[in-house]
Amino acid sequence: MYCTVQLFFKKLCFNNLVVFIIYLLITLSTIKVIKQKLFIADNINMNGEDFWRRVKDLIKSQNTTQEWVANSANVSFSNLKQQIFHNRIPVADEAVRIAKALNTSVEYLVTGEQVKQDNSESIELLKKVIEKLS
């Protein structure tokens, strides 16, 4: 009986140790992800206040409303208002939809820098098509 009880406790300790190690690994990987996100945010100077100021400026210049942007971006209007109020940058897919609704790029909303589009390939292709049609 004593051996059975001792074996039971050894198994119990081993199982708890395995659970603890799994928990520790998950916690460490979560901390690593959080550090990576903070590193990325620090490196590109992400600032919710600037992001939403640009959004508001575009809304004003396009003579539209926050509600229209929310509807066009398929984002909850109340969620959008909360993000603006708390200066929280939205998750990537929401930021993309907001940028599309405002006919701009996410890069502009985040950094304030316009994306320079290189349309030279498209122009050359159009020239070739026009030449063939002529």
C-alpha cells in the first residue's frame, strides 16, 4: 500500500510539473510576443493620437463623418469612438479598412508619410496596348 501511495504522489508531482512547465512556456512565449509588439511600436513611433488626428483631418477634408467611416470600414461605430477617445490604434485589419474608406494608406495614417506609388509598369503596359490597338 505504501508503494502505491508513493507512486501516486510521484505521478501527481510529475503531472503537476508537466502542467507547470507548459504554463511557463506559454507565459514566456506570450512575454516574447508582447516585447516584439512593443519593439515594433517603438521603432515606427506609433502614436494613437497622431493616427486619429490624421483620420479626423481626412474626415473633415472629405466632408464626411466618423459614423460614415465606421460603416464603410465595417467597424462598429461605438468601437471606433472608443478607440478615438482612448487614442488606441486599431488592429491591422480594421486600420486597413479605415484607410480604404478614407481613400488613403495605413502607412499615412500611422506615420503621416504618403506612399509613393510607382505606376511606371502600368503606364508601359498601357502604352503597349495602345500601340497594338493603333
